Amino acid sequence: MRMIYIVEDDEDIRELTIYALENAGFSCKGYEDGDDFFVAINKAEELPALILLDVMLPGEDGLTILKKLRNHSIFSEIPIIMLTAKGSEADKVKGLNYGADDYIAKPFGVTELIARINAVLRRVKAVSKDEGILAYKNIVLDSERHTVWVDDEAVLLTFMEFELLHYLLLNTDIVLSRNKLMDAVWGYDYEGESRTVDMHIRSLRQKLGTAGDYIRTIRNVGYKIGA
């Protein structure tokens, strides 16, 4: 049974979410702040399959916790879904830039939350069978080792950034719409969430350095990697 950690200071929301996810077949542990969360995850014998992380927390906020996790050698690839205040575009953008795999605005429906979690976990579970090493010019992606290199220098990507680059490389010179990328990489086609794709593309370009210029924006359509 897959374990999900929930970091949420509102006890009612935390307990309701735990109840809903346990009924959906997950194991859950809840924490009200970053201190309790880090104590637990550092002592855990097995890492959680996914973390639900609220932005507004007492003490360290969720974005600070997210940055720490993404910079930690052991925790960096754990999928993280941010819980944001409704309409807080700034929190969503920051979360994606800091390496969040997805976000959901509060108040949220249980059905949507479970769909988001399952979509992220499907991407984590998916194992590349025959792509092996993909390359475009000076970008090299190794599917089995989950590594990316530019000019023989390793590039540290989040799980979703890696999957996005992987899908772009699989479709070199093909224009991919935002909806297509959302469906293929995130596992769902959720109307109005094209901002998620745009923020990940921007972050991916920055991390690839000059090689990020190979990812081209096709006006009013989407993106492609290639000439």
C-alpha cells in the first residue's frame, strides 16, 4: 500500500484528506508543520510515495520545505503536490519553479485530488522499456539511469521536468500542444492547466542553459524540440 505524507496545519482539512485517501486505498500520515514532517521523514524506513504539501504553514512555509526537499540527495525525486490558496497564482508559479510536480487549489474536491495523485504516481511507476538513451545535439537523456547531460555536465531535473524533456525528445521536430503535453506527461487533460506546462518549460529551459534554446515555442500551439 502506497504511503502519502500530508503536511497541512488545518486539522480539519488534514484529517478529512487522510480519511478520503485511506478510503481510496492509500496509507497516510499527517503533519501540521515542517518540523514534525522532517523528523518523520528522516526517521522513515521507507520513503513516502508522494507528499501533499500546503504552502501556508506555521514556521517554515511550504515553498521553503519544497526547496529543501529538492536540494536533498535522498528526497529530491519524491513527487510533491502543492496545496495552494484558491486564486493564488504567485504560489502556483513559485511552486512549479521550485520543482513541484503539480498543485491543487483549496478548497478542492476529493475526486479531483485522488485523480491528481494517481496521475502523478502513474508517471513515477511508468518504466521506459525501449527508448534507452535519447539525444539531441548536446543534450543526452538516459532513461534507465534517469539522468540528463548537457556538454558532458550533469543537469539536475525534477521528476516532471525529466518526463517533459523525455517526451519532447521522443517527439523531436514534432509540434506538441499544451493539452497533449499535459495528457502525456501529467497523465490527465485538465482544462485551464496549460500554465503548468508553461512553467515547467520555462524551468527546464533555464536548467538546460544555452541548450534550452532548442525547446521552441510555437505560437498559439505549443512546443517542440528541434529546428
